[in-house]
Amino acid sequence: VVTFDDWASISRSLFASDGTIEAGPLMFFISFILIVPFTLLPVVIAVLLDHFTTATRREKDKSERKQLESKNAEGVTSSIDPLLATLMTCRSSEELTRRASDLFDRMDVDRSGALSWQEMSEGMRKMNVKPKINFTEDDRRSATMRASLTSPRLTSC
């Protein structure tokens, strides 16, 4: 009856042999047909859709959590961790200064005395460290405190 499929044959059995119907069953079918398909059915569908989207969101969160856990298990919490691990092997502050200066000189392709976002990103990508460094725009914003630590002429790069 809810889907209007063969509801006429069900309602015919309520008619008397002379073709009359009592008011009670008539009111029941009219109210049932008005309330259920147009009110209750959409509510049921909305609840089912809500449960489906919640389950999908949970699966996505679970997947993201697993990815994060596997990334943390590798010890990589930032894209520049391989670079920092390499620099941490320095035995003195002079060696660290020399390595950082050499690194800067190799990345400063245009010899401007400053690193643009492109120079830094390409330079880190070319470094011989495992895992490879992929310095993204989000990493740049984070490392420069949303560009507050960069030169004004380089913030647009």
C-alpha cells in the first residue's frame, strides 16, 4: 500500500457485497495514503542517508588515521625531517654552519642571496636523502609562519 502497488485489490476486500464501505477503513486508507508515502517514507530515507554518510565519514577518518599512523611509524612527521636528520649528524656548530651555507648556495640558483619558494622546493626535491623531500606550499607557510618570516618580495613566489 505504501508504494501504491496493488493497493486497490487490498482495499476491494474491505467493500461490502453491495459496494459500500464503512467509514473506519475508508478513513484508515485515506490517512495511511496521505501520511506514509509523503511524510514517513522521506523521514526513513533521510535517516538511512544520514547513517550512510556517517559510516562513510568514519571509514574516511579511519583511513586517514591509518595513513598518519604509518607515516608516524616511519618517523616522518614533517616533509623536511630527512634534511633535519642529515644536519643533526654535524659534530660542531662550525660544521653545521658550513653545511647549511653549502646547502643554501646550491639552492640559490639565481644567486640573489635569497631563496624563492620555487628554488627551495626544487632544491629539496633534488637532495639525495631518503625518503625524498616534497616541500609543499603548506609546508612553506608553516615553516615561515604564514610568510611572516620572508622578505616581502618573496612572499608572492
